[in-house]
Amino acid sequence: MLFQEGFHTYYIYILTNKPKSVFYTGVTNNLRKRLSQHQENILLKNKTFASKYNVEFLLYYEKFTWIHEAIAREKEIKGWRREKKIELIKTINPDFEFLNYLFE
């Protein structure tokens, strides 16, 4: 049997809280569903980073076809200082608007 790889969509994303004081970087294959899960964790007071800091607002995302590329990019961004993340966010979202509506 011949193995064929399919094409998928994966996202890395950066979320924040309402005062924009915390950044959370993650990876997912379904950004709409993942945003809902973050909001649900906050409502349920689950013991996650997102719920502890009320992180639910999307500031930045990138799309990938291959999961290994998305994971590598997530790790790269997680290693950055806050200032470098701010500069990255400004490349697509200079006003730091919440972008959740794009995935509703």
C-alpha cells in the first residue's frame, strides 16, 4: 500500500487577556474550536494558564500545512521575549485588535 500524505491546516496563535498583559502561544488544527475551548476553560475555572490569566483574545495567527512546521514555529515564538512578540503581532495587527471574530 502506498502512503500518501494529505494536506491539512494548522495554526500557531497568540492570545491575550483583556488588559493585554499576558501572551499565550499555542498550536492547533482547528482555531475556531480552540478559541472556544480557551473560553470554556475560563468559565469552568479549569486550572490552566489561560483560565488563570483569562487569556481568550486572539491577537495573531499563522497558517501551516505541516504540523511539524507549526510546532517548530510555536516553540520558536515561545522562546522570544515579550518585545519581539509585540513586533510580530504588529506585522498583521498593528492596533492590537482582538481577532476572535475572524473565527466565529
